[in-house]
Amino acid sequence: MWSQRSEDLVTEGKVAQQASDEEGTFGKAFLKYSDAVSFASDNYLYHLHVGRFLLLQGKHDEAVKRLQFAVGLKPVNVQSRFYLGLALLQQANKSREHEAIEYVHEGLEHLLYKLTLQAESFSNDPCNQLHSSELLDITNVQSLKGFLTLGKVLTSTAAKLPSFFMKADEVFRLVASLAVRALCSVNHKGELYHQIEGTFLETHSCLLQWMIEMKKKNGAGIQDAVVARHCDNLCSLLKVLSLPKDNALLQLQEKTCQQGVIFQPQNSRALYMLGDAQLSRHDNEINNNNNTAVLEEAEKSYRASLELEGKPSGGKEVPGLIQEQQWWKQRQSAKTKEVTSAKTTSATKENQRVSPTKGSTSRGRGRGATPVKTAATTRCQAKQPAAKPTPVKSSVAAKPSNVKTSRTSAPKQSAPAGKPSAGKTPCRTCSHNKIQNTAKKTPPPTSPSPPTTQPTRQEAVGPPNATSYHPRLGLARVLTRLGSDPDAARRFYEECISMEPNLHDAYIELGEILVESDPLAAVEVYSKYPFPDPLTYDDAFLHGEVARLLTKHEKFDDPRLGPSLIALGKVMGFSVLEKYVDILDSKLKYSKLLMQIYAQVNGKNVDDPDLQQFFKFKCWI
């Protein structure tokens, strides 16, 4: 599921379409290289480029044939061997998987060696080389995805690899590091930047899935806190990426947050991040009929996060509000089915298995049946002490073979009291005497064991959950969208403002709630923001809302109008104030206010001679 989710986030389909389009740049390049191969079939580089384009188009079998030509013409070329290995890995036939892994791993080692040489060189000359000219580089998305494919194959391959080969998690971490370095080297956030971002995100998703699978199998020394921290980091990464927030990306974010809650159910941060993911999915699926159910689950996540504030964060008890959510119920149902299936399979195998001990015992219990003579019986008879001379019949002593018969036909024989025969001497260490006793009488019923006490619930450990504005802000947004309790939403927004006075979103969203019922109360909220110096665009938005509401309701004498217009003009320019200036000018009584606004926006004094001439022209003085 994780691989499919992450593959939906990259633009492989788009790249394949571009490579197949003969009118596009990729398609034209493919045609030119194909023509070059027809004219110079002994050039390995032409075969290499044609094979690369065939890989982009998804034609893996044709790419293998073309890249084999390139490797045959120049076997020592690392790039040709790398792309041949990549084509073999993407083929449906896995007969050459070991060879393909060696080729791709060799390409990764070659890239690391090249980066090491670059780091050791002290040249400060800027690199003017085109990204497309390097077929094995960190800025080449196809090579990065090839290394990522190597990591995926290493997680499931059954091939025996040398000990010096990298493990799957090492490959994932290395590809993520290379992708970060590539993002730092690309200045323009265009198509290449987004493709590298998609590869970076897919790499971390694969690493998280590997950690979860390893922990399910044998633990592999991976702690729950490590997996939970990786989930947290991946969720934070999903929020800051410049990739478009489509449905696949939001679903991946929600699944990642769910895994964080599974590993740390008592962590308040993991719970409110799950609520953020659920709220984002609701906002992306406005036309969905089930959007109310998603909002209700987000509300439960935020409330569970608030309940755990100040409590230890290391417990394993799942909050009841999380157990009520649909995704948790589906998970528990799937686990129950797995356990039931495992028990059924185990019971079937147990029934098919025949115990040899039980089979020999049952054969020895019937009348006239001959029990199996074991080595223990022989040893026991050999250890018996020599019997004292007793007045017994010679027939009993002369026939030692009657010992066997006496075990099975004991009820028919009667020995004289106080004169036991040598063959019937009881043995404490052998099993034949126990078999004889079980044939005569059944064991007494055992008394029922006393009921065991239920184990005490493990107390939660770890540092206490910090008090944060995040769950309050999320819960206020959910209540606003539901429209069920506006007073509670307002109260949570006010708590956010008191906890984080510099949070623009809380002021803006609270003002939007109040603007319909009490516009002046919204102005009061906007004016409470601690405006810094210099002002930002978010600050200008708040000032603009104050100016708009006061002007709309003709509160021209309000002392907050002038400073808001001045601040708005300093950030956005005087042109955005023209409509407000015209309204004030039409009232014929706010000339002094207009002169102050015009002078301070332009950074001058009201008494400036040039401004005095302008004010006279405007008839303000």
C-alpha cells in the first residue's frame, strides 16, 4: 500500500507521456537519437540514450536489448551498466535479478566516489555544466529513482548478495541524502524540483514501510519511539513540500499519522497531527458525501490530544476517542481475522500430526496386546537387586519371559501375599509400571486451578505531553466547519491567541466568525495583534481588514482607522489607499487625517514644502 501511495505522488506517467510525444522536446530528442543509431550503430552513447528514453516510456524489454548493445560496445562504461541493471530490475522476468542488482549497486558506488572527489577538490569555480549532460548524477531524476528501485528490490529479494553490498535501509537513507543535496543545488522550483521532491518523499515512505515490516517480523532492534519519530518527521515534511496537495498526497499523510498514533497512542502531538491530516482531507473533498464523518473523526483526534496534555506520553493504551474511529475499527477487524486464520491453520496442522508416544501407549492398553519393550525397561530390570532365596515355585523363577505376560494379564494372576516374585518388583524410574497402573485405574480428577488475577494495567511513562495551541486551533476549525457550537469555537480561538499571540491564523479566522454578527468586535480582535516592525504581508492583511470594516460602517472618527491606513500603504503602496482616500475626501471634514496618511506613507513630514503644494492642490489646506 505504501509503495503504491508513494508512486502516485511522482510524475512517472507524465514523463512517460512527454517521452512518447513526438511534438515535445523529449519526443524529438528520442527521434534524433534513434536516427543517430541508424547512422552510427557502433556508437555506444547513442544506444545508451535510446535505451534511457525507452525506459522512460515504460518499454523495458526493448530498453534491455538496446542497453545490451551499449554494454557490449563499451563494457567498462558504468553508465551503460547502471541503466541496463535498472531495465532488468523493472522487467517482469526476474531471472537476471542478481546481475541487475550488481550493476545498479556499482552505479551508486561510482556516484559516491565522484561526489567524494568533488568534496576533496578546493575549486570554487561555479559548475556551468548542464544537468541533462550527466546521466549519473544527483540532479538526474532517472538515476535517483534507479537507486530507489534498488532499495525496493533489496527489501524483498531472495538472492544471496556479497557482504559489502548496502542494505535496503542504507540505500533509502543514502537516496534521501542525495535528494536533499539535489534540492539545494536546483534554484528554480520548476518541474525538476518537483520531481526531486517526489523522489525524496517516496524514499522516506519506503524507509518507513521497511521499518514497520522489520518490526513486525523480528523487531530488528527498532524501537517504537524511532518509528514514531520517523512518522512525525514525514508528516512535517508533507506539510512543507511544494508538491500540489492532491488526494494521494493527503491520504499518504493521513496513513503516516495513523502509524504514528499506533506506535505512540498516548502522544498528544501524534494525535493532533492525525487531526490535521483528517481536516486537510476534508477540505480537499468538499463535494464528498462522507466529509462530515471525516470532520467528526478529526474532532475526536483533537479532543483526545487535549485530554492527554500534561500526562505521560509513553503509554500504550489507545484513547477511547481513537478506538471509535473507522480506521481503527478496520485495523482491529483485520488483526482479528489474521489471528483467527493463524489459529485455524495451527489447529489443522496439529490434527494432522500423529504423536508416536500416544500410539504406542494405546497399543499396549488392550487385553492380550504385547507392549513395546523399551530400553528403559531393560535398564530397570538390570538394576534390580538380587532376590533373597524365598520359597517360590521354580516355574516362576525359571521363566523370565513371563514378566511380559504379567504386565498385561495381571488381573488373571494372583501371587501369594507377602511373597512377591522377582519379575513383579516395582520400578520407580521406568515407564512400564506406569503403563500397568493406567490400565488398571484412571487418575483421580484434578482440582480446578484457582482463577488467575488480571494483570495490572501498565502505567504510562515518558515525558509529559506539552500544552500546545495546535489541537485547540484544529478543534476550533472543525467546530467552525460543523457549525454546531460557534461559542466553543470562539473560546478555542481566544485560547490560541492567549497561548500564541503572534499566530495570524487565529486572529483572521476568529475575525471571520465575528464579522457577520459583530463587525466591531472583529475590528477589536484584529487590533489586538502585536504588530512588529517592519510589517509583513500578513500584518498588512489585518490592517486592511480593520480599515475595510471601519470604512464600511462609516466609523471615520475611530482612532484605529488612520494608523491602519498608514500601515497598509507602507506595505502595499499608496495605490491601494485610493478608494479610502476618495471616501474620506468626499466627507469634506477629514483633510487633516488625509494629510497625515499621505505624508507618513511617503516617509515625509506634513510641513514638507513639496507636500504643502500638493495639499493645496487637493484643497486640503
